[in-house]
Amino acid sequence: MTNKLQKILLGSCLALGLAAAAPAGAEELRIGYIASSTGIYAQVGKDMVDGFQMYLDEHGGKLGGADVKFIVEDDQGKPDTSVTKAKKLILQDKVHMIIGGFLAPTGYALAPVSTAEKTLYISSVSSADDLTQRQLVKYPYFMRTSYTSSLPTHPLGQWACEQGYKKIVTIGADYAFGYESVGGFQKAFEDCGGKVIQKIWPPLGTKDFGPYIPTIKGDIDAVFSLMVGPMSLQFPKQLRASGYKKPIIGGGTSYDEFALPFMGDEVIGDVSALHYSAAIDTPANQTFVKAYRAKYGKVPSYYSENNYTTAMWLDAAIKKAGGKYPGPEAFIKIMQSIKLDAPRGPVELDDMRNPIENVYIKKVEKKKMFGYDKDELWNTVIKTYPKVSQFWTYGKEKFLAQPVYDRDFPPCKFCE
């Protein structure tokens, strides 16, 4: 761990009024972690685990002074397997909490387990909107340290409108995360005067976009894409190869650092939005990126940062609890009292246990950053929307009165 990172983390602790030394009476903290280590999302799972593990390694395997037993289970990217593994961790390994899960359906599957077993579940990646919205009342032991699917796409819809775009076609993965991300974009874009004139839903895991690209309407200003995993690599490459010249904008997973190193110059200039970019030019993030790259040989993705920040948040909370896990209800209250300065920037929880955080509008550029001597693709931040809530500018009451974003909401009222 670098001296610079030590100073940053110590500063965060002091800002919280937390002691740097291990509290008296510290005990073992058992954490069950669910990620994919096999299957098509195995590399995403590795990024998730690596982010959390790096923070643990930097702190001698302790959080808040408590020794951590970190138990990782492979869910193979399947929500039903996640449920089986979660029950094993709770009933057999006697973990204090469950963390992780990647796909939005995984979050929706694990939340009921947390309720049934009265065990804390922290979603460090799965962004299923309604878990911290209309359904939260059913899940008293659930909280999130990542984001809701629509949180970053609301600002992106507003940004697209401000660029003068009038008509857009959306193309997004055909499952909950795709619906919620596209829904947030469409709602904000149309509320400021834009029109979504076509919505296309390729199945999750699509590799060949040949059947879909010819159907994209021509009289538009841009395409909005929401791709996940290997889909992210194929879609922009195939769209540009077809001769498409207009702007492509996308949800954060379409251009996250998980995929960016494997992309070509065809994505230069493409714009996306997320609550993290490895190119955030702050001392805290620069230090994090350099430490992560030195340890794992790659630039951190948002999957990595989300889990590093989750561990940082737990560290602060366990310290504040005196080095012992106080039970799920008390622990959630402590987490809600903490404001972090994470690599992603300032972050805190709202009253429905979802982060309030910056959203970054990012443009893919080929450049040198942070002292590295090679031109590489980076998600350069071109605009920051500070302190974005899951309810965007609508307000909690008005937002919750509408349905959750799905395949048919918002309706495509301008579809031609």
C-alpha cells in the first residue's frame, strides 16, 4: 500500500471521527461473497472479487479492526444458483452478511433470501432498480453500495437532449437491467423534448447483431446502446463496420474499463455515463488506479471500484461499531450515517439505502494518463453531474408513483 493511499484512507477515517487503531474486543467478521468464477461472466466476477480483496490486502485482512473470513462462492451467472449458494453461506458457513451478485435478476433473487434468513445482503454491483424503490419494504435487510440501473442514464438522457439530439433509437439487452437503463434514458430524454422513435431488444448474450443493425431507422441523430459483458465488444464494432457514422452513446457497461482495453479505434468519440471512470482525475482515484494496475496488471473497471469502495465502507462502519458486527438493522443505520470520499468521488446513502453519488459523462479518447507512457483508450470525463439520486430531479414521491421501468414503460409513444 502506498504512503499516498494510506494518507487518503486515514483522512477519510478522521473525517468520520473514527480511530485508526483496531478497536478493543474485535472479533472475526464472516463475509459471504457471490460472484461468477465460471461461465461467460467469469472475468466480471474476478474484477468484483479483486476489488474487494485488494482493500482487504491493504488492511492486513481486517475491516474495522476485525479479522475477516472472506468466503467466495461461484454462482455461474445464474440467479437460481446464487440463491443456493447464499443459503449455503448463511446456514452452513454462518456468515454475518452476503455481498455481491452481478446481474439485475440475481439481485431480485437474493433479496428475498436475505429477508427469509434475516441476514444482511449488500448489493455491490447488481443494480435492480426496484429493490431500493417500491419493493424495499419487503427487504429490511437489503442495501446497495453501487447504483440503480437508471441512476446514470437519467443524466445521460438530459445530456443528450442538451447536445441538440432530437430523435434516438435505443438498442439494449433484453432483460431487467436493459429495461431499467433504457427506461431512465428515455424518460429524461423525452422529458426535455427528445423523442425515442424505436426500441430494439437483442437477447442477453447476443454476439451477432447482423439481424438487428439493418432495422435501425435512418432518420435519427444518435443510437443509445446498453450492452453487457461480451455484447459490449461486438455491438459498436459491428455497427461501425456496417457503415454507420452517427454518434453512439451508451450506458456505462457498454464502455466500462472491463471492455475498453479489448476495443478498437472504432469506439473513439463514443459517449457513456456511469458513477465511475478510471480516468477521474483526482488524487484518490489516480492512487487507486495505479495500485490496482500494479497488483492485477489492468485498469480497474467499475466492478472493481464498486467492491473496493464497499470494503472501504464496511471498514468505516465496523470501526464505528467498535470492531464487532452489531446485527443487520444496527449495521444498516451505521452505514447510512457514513459519507465516504471513495475513488469514484463522494458517496452516501439515501433514506432508501441507495447511494447518492456523482454521475460522469465520459467520452472515449486515446491518450496518456496518470504517467503511463502509452496511448490507451480512456473514458475521459467531459461532464460531472454531482450528487445524483436514484430519483433524479423528479423527487421521491413523484418518481415512486410511476411504474418501475420495464420493456413497455415508458411506452414508445413516438415509435414510427
